[in-house]
Amino acid sequence: MRAAVLKLGWPLPARAAGEAHDSRLLGEMAFGPLPAERGGPLLEVVTPLLEPAAPWRMAWLSGDPVRVGRCGAVSYRCSDTLLFGTLALDERDFAAPHEGGASALQQAAYRAYRDLFRVLDEQGYPGLARVWNYVPRINAVEGGLERYRQFNIGRQDAFADAGRVLIGAVPAACALGVPDGPLAVAFLASRSAPHAIENPRQVSAYHYPQDYGPRSPTFSRATLLAAGGQSLLFISGTASIVGHRTVHVGDVGAQTAETLDNLQAVIDEAARVEPQARFRLADLACVAYVRHREDLAAVRRVVEARLGPNPPFTYVQADVCRADLLVEIEASAGHPIQESRT
């Protein structure tokens, strides 16, 4: 039997110095201190781990051999069907804005996505399925505009200049706040086009009113990707939003329950759009981003009441893209999970 096209290591133990890199490794994201032995593409997420406490890596493994490349700021690995890339850009490398000009973060976001699309175009992987964005001080206001909104302007400008659509067939994504460091981006793309999924309980993010900034966020609620016989589901960062408004402000337990309801709604919509894509909430491999460390126990209680003990969740402390959101959960399904907690 042919190996799975994509497998998620959730988590994998840190490699010892000198240990060889897996020839099937597409890419990885490290939460906690970086492994002693580094290879690309690896993205360091500079934010505190809550559970499990030990450093861990989210590693995407291919059933096919991979090749390695670099283009602009992007380090990538690709198989016959999939490409995983990472990049990190320091805002200090961008010119200070003149009056009314693009902020350093806006310029960095534009450059990140410009380089990302260049890799996909040159290597022949047009189907951008999933993007992870980690934005320093995401809720801070600089130059009269929240930094997340600055990021959205740069991202959307790059989509437009690359000839990409801004609504409909856009990738699943998340954007989380980290205390400091570079703008860090990881992404997964395919030779074939993914199918964008929306949540009927929510307004599509690309249709948000201008209350949320001069440019709408460019992402779908989820994407479905058919690859090598697998039906892969990537769910964007999901929070306590109904319509376009935050609900249960100040109540982290209720926000977590609402977030799980939204995850279920996305799963149900995916099954409606693609009947063979039938997943359960318990099938999802999840990262929960918790704004306040002291809320971890409350979030876990709600998750485990719904899913039972020891679901495949990892909890990370991070700021969410809206200041009134206390928790956000991202997820994926349809791939084997290789787990090691030693």
C-alpha cells in the first residue's frame, strides 16, 4: 500500500545534535526552544507553551521523497504533490514609513506574501491551502492603526499584485500574536486547487465590514484538499464569532464552547460540500491559542467535557487577532497522526 501523502507528527521529540533529518520531512514548526540540529524549512514560533510543557514540533511528513529549495526569503521542501515553506522577516529591515506611507509591518507582510507566491508560481504549486502567520504585538496600535490591520493591508496587496482572488478561493489561515521577534509565516500548497469552505454561522472574513479595518482579512474558514487519495481538511484559526461579531466577551469558557460549535459547523459544511469528507470533532488535531495563561484550566475543562479526556490538543499562550477574543483554535484532519510525548 502506498504511504500517506501527508502525515502530522504531533508532537515529535526534539532531535539530538547530529541526528539526520528525515528524508520525508516536508517542514516543521517548533514551539519552544529550537532543536539543536536545524534544517529547513523550520519555523520557530516564539510564544510560551502551556500544555504539554516540553518543547515540541509540529512536523509535516510526506509519503514521497522531498527536495529542498530556497527562493527569496522562503525556505521550502516539496514532494510530487505538496510544498511546505517558511519565512521570517525582521521589520527593522524595512524603511520607516513616510507620512501616510506603508508601515514596516505592512511592508514585511507584502514582502512575505510576494515571495510566497513567487515560489508557488516558479515551482508549480498554485493551490495555496493553508497559511500560519505569527505577528509580533498583533493588537498594538501604531501610527493610529492596529498592527493586525496593518498586516491585512500588506497581505491583501500582495494577493492582488500576484493576480490572486481576494474572495472565495482563498486559503485557510490563522494570524496569532507573539510578544516579539520577526513576522513568521509557514504555508502548505498543492499542485491541485483546494476547495474553500465557509461557516454558515459566520460572515466570511473577506466580507467583514470596515469596522474591522480598511482591508478585510484574506482567508477562508477552511480548505479541503484532495491529495493522493487523502481528503485533507485544514480549519483556520476559529474563535467565538457569530456573524461578524465577537460573542461572550469576557467569558473564556463560553468563548471556548462557541469556538467548538464553530468548528463543528465547518466540519458539517465540509461534509455537505464534499460528502466523502466526513470528520468528527474528535478527529481533529488542534492547537488552542489561549490569551491568558490563567485561563488554561477553564479552556481545557470545556474541551474535555465535549471531546473526552486527552484529545489531540496542544495549548499555547498567544494573543488573538481581536483584543476581545480570549481563545482561538486551529485544526486539521484527514492525515495520520504520529504522536510521541516522551
